[in-house]
Amino acid sequence: MSRILTGITSNNIPHLGNILGAVLPAIELSKKSENESFFFIADLHSLISQKEAAARIASVNSVAATWLAFDFDTQKNLLYRQSRIPEVCELTWYLNCFTPYPMLANSHSFKDKADRLSDVNSGLFTYPVLMAADIIMYDAEYVPVGKDQIQHLEITRDIVSAFNNKYQKEIFVLPQVKIDENMMTIPGTDGQKMSKSYNNYINIFLPEKDLLKVVKTIITDTTPLEEPKNPDTCNVFKLYSLLADANQITEMRANYARGGYGYGHAKMALYELILTKFEKPRNRYNELMSNTDLLEKELQVGEAKARKIAQEKLKHVRSVLGF
């Protein structure tokens, strides 16, 4: 059985881009009988930029509810909050003592802000070390990441190699980077990559009227209703194609080609498709968010399992280090 680990940042409500690009592919991977998945909510990482307790709690609940709404199997796999496994912080300190300063100074998470050092806290600087601890604490063999995270996985591998070499034994498993070359880049309402930082995202869990307002903001060109339109350059069609089946896509393409079909019609079709396709997850998400006791129960099950593994691992690491 292969152990797969994925960290999910607790950063507000996961949007359509997160769901199509990360949540659904990860859940499909977790369903394979040969895999055991550890999905954790990176709420300690969120403290780097999110300082408000109420916002953090709401974000953690939202992320957990999203994974559960899309049927992540918590009996077979683990879903847990990073902060509820305090052993990871102790392991992070040990790993810090094996991590060269230049390695962290070269990390893109730091370099991206290196020209504004007043905005950089030590949490941001040592972010890759905490990430490494999250991974190797559980002997994860495969870590699915986007291409922007490859460098951080390489840092993890370098730390593991240094640690194992120092003590001439395999204390930590050397994790493998698992890149999904087919991972989708989901366009936002303005055609750029869907992102909260661009404020171009679609939250599928919004109430129906609010969701429709967001869909209506999708940017289109000024082609008149009666004229044919090019679906391949249309943001609405691109989003529709990611959700629709082959027959629906063919029909929508024909509507564009013949003319007399406006972007307002296309936006309404996309809105209705979102409601239909995500009816069950939307209902389940709202149920969980209105019953946080149920969410808490689900998370605590995963946390009990994860902490037991972490305690055993840390016990071994302490003995190696002489503590």
C-alpha cells in the first residue's frame, strides 16, 4: 500500500478552481485500493499571513466540509488539522537544525518577498521546514503537488538525505514528488487562472442568487447576440466545458456557431450546470457548516490516528538524537 500525503491550506472557502484542480483529483487518487491518503488542513501555515482566530476557525471548517462534501472516505483515510498534531512542531525544530540557511534563502516562498523584508516573518522563512516535517512525520511515499511546489519537495528530500546520512540509517522515508501533468488550470471569471488573490473565483457553495451574480460577472467580448461567436476564446464556454459532458459541449458549441445565442444565455446555462452537477456537495457542505459538531467529530477521528503515528515516529527520532 502506498502512503500519499497532501496538505490543504486553510484559506477561506475552496473555490471551483481548487475543487476541479486539486480536490476531485486527490479524492480519486485516495479511492484506489492500493493507496492510503493523509489529507491535512495546514492551519499552522495559515498563521504566516492570517492572524485572526475567528477567520482561521471558519476557514478550517470550510476546508474540512468541502473534502467531506465530495465524499472523502475518512474510514479508509485520514483527514486532520495540522495544529492538532503538536509533535510536528517539535520535529520542525529538529529539522531546522539540519537545514542550511542558504537553502531557505533560495526558497521561492521567501525570495518572492525578499525585496520587502519588513513583510517577512520567520514563519515564512522556515515554511519549507514545517512542510518537510508534515511529510516525513508519517513516512509519506508520494506527495502530489503542483509544479510551483516542486522546489519545496526537493528541499524536503535534501533535509531527509542530510538527516539519514548523518546517522547512517533510514530514519525518514525519502518522499517522491508526484506531479499530475494533467492537472487542470481553471480559468477565472476574467480569463486568468482562478485565484482568490485575483478576486476572479467562483464559490460553488454560495446561495443560488449570489452564485448567479458571480457567474454573470464572467468577462466576455462585445459580439452582438445575433452574430455567431467563437467558443474557443470565450471564458464562459471554457468553464462550461470543464463541467459538461460531451453532448452538452457539442450543443453549446453549436449554439455559439449559429448566432442568436447571447452570452447571457451561456452564463445561465453554466449557472444551471453548476447547480445540477454540485447539488449533492452543496447540500452536504451546508449541512456540515451548520453542524460543526459533526465536523469536529470527523476531524478528531483522523487526528487520533495521525497523532498515534506521529508520537511513535517522534519517539524514534528523539532516541536517535539523544533526547
